[in-house]
Amino acid sequence: MKQEEALGAFCVAGAGVLWGMLGLFVRALGESGLLPLDVVGVRAIVTALALLIFLLVRSPGRLAVRLRDVWCFVGTGICSIVFFNLCYFTAVRMMSLASAAVLLYTAPAFVMVLSRLLFGERLTRRRLAALLAAFLGCVSVTGVFGAQPELTALGVAIGLGAGLGYALYTIFSRYALARGYDAVTITFYTFLFAAVCVLLIGGATRIAAAAADPAACALMVTLGLVSTVAPFLLYTYGLTRLSGARASIIASIEPVTAALLGVVCYGERLSAQTLLGLLLVLLGIFIARKA
């Protein structure tokens, strides 16, 4: 693999690892009275403010966007970030966590198909093998085979909506990158639109109340910087050196990270099925590196 592609793969994998830490912050902030969608708002607000300060200090010119390109950021911010979170959190209430997680990780399949239709990316056997290995790994990690979930057609449709929304970040980012915007600009406007949307939906009062607690406020800032700003910058930068299909598969290291953190931080048991899933995801990532 070429050096630039190796760097892109490293950045995307790093993004997946940092996204995998999200559960630690969500659990902690939940104890402060924040609902899941409030956490989305917190991530969006902190990220938008941090990147706004950075851009104003370092490169104000990068805040300029052409009006005809705003749809790209509406796509990444509202159609992807807000939509996929709303679908995912709704799916979690309608089915088991394992089933919702598996439906969410249909995202690489959506990316692969959409990338073929919109960007002409090839559907090679190696990419399909990587996708299959990563998806089966996610299924195994979540333990869905033993969960005996009660699925409904509506629940499955909403869960697949989460996977589609998750995939749309890659698609809309590709369009924004093609129009000359860099990772920082794309990430800033993504979360600016997401923050405005979430605040309009509701949750501003709860977020403000939680922010009054210094410990919760510190968690919010850390969540925004560690599990939002850094991974989205890394992932978007990685897209400049990798195809969308490869990037989405490599990012599947996220559930591996989450599972391992569950073992280390919460004493969760690492079953043989979970271990098999972790190995399958890593196999998919290895195949995707050369796909």
C-alpha cells in the first residue's frame, strides 16, 4: 500500500478508536440528566465552538463557503449526524441494543453501494470480502445471535435508516472535498448545522443545567474534543486518501474499541463469541487496507 494510503488508513483507524470511546462519555453524562439526543447536541456545540475559535485564530479564510455548496454541509450535519442519531436512539428503544448496533453497522454496505452509483468506485471481490468479514464481526461482537430480539418491520426500517444516515457522512464529505474544502472546514460546518438543528428540536435547557456543574462541563468539553473533533477530522482527512468504501470498513474498528473498553473499564465479560467478532472485524480491516 502506498504511503499516502497507509496514512489515510491510519487516520481512519484512529478515528474509529476515538469514536469507540464515546460510550464512556455517554454513560457519565447520562448520570448528569442528559438524554441521548442532548449528548448529540453537546458534541455538536463543543465541536462547532472549538473549530470556530481555531479557524478564527489560524485561518479565518477557511470559514468562507460558497452558497451553492451549503447543501454538502446540510447533508453531513443534518441528513447524517442528526438523522442517524435520531434513528439509532429510536431503534434502541424498539429492540435490543445488539440488534440496533448490527443495523447501524450496515453503514459500510450503504457506502459501498452509494460510492459505486455516485462516484463509480469498483465493487471488487476483495472489498466485498472485507465488508462481509467486518459486518459478521460486528454481529458477533454485539451478541445478536444470542439476544433473541423482537424485531418489527418498522424497527428494522428505522435501524437501517441509522445505517444509511451514518453512511451519508462519507458520501456528503466526498462531495465537499471535491469542491475544495478541507477537513477542518467540513467538520466545522457539519457540527454547526447539527448544533442548530438539535437546539431547535429541544434540549437546550437540560444542556445548560448540566453545564453548570464543573465536572459535567469538563466531560462535555472532553467529549467534544476527544470523541468528536479529533475523530471527525481524522476520518475526513482519511477520505482524501482512501475510497469511501475502504474508509467505512476500516472505521469498523469502533465496536472493537468499545468492547475492549467495556472489559477494561466496566469489567464486562469477553466471551468467545465477542472475541471471534473482534478478530473478524480486524480481518475485514486488514483486507480493506489492500482493497
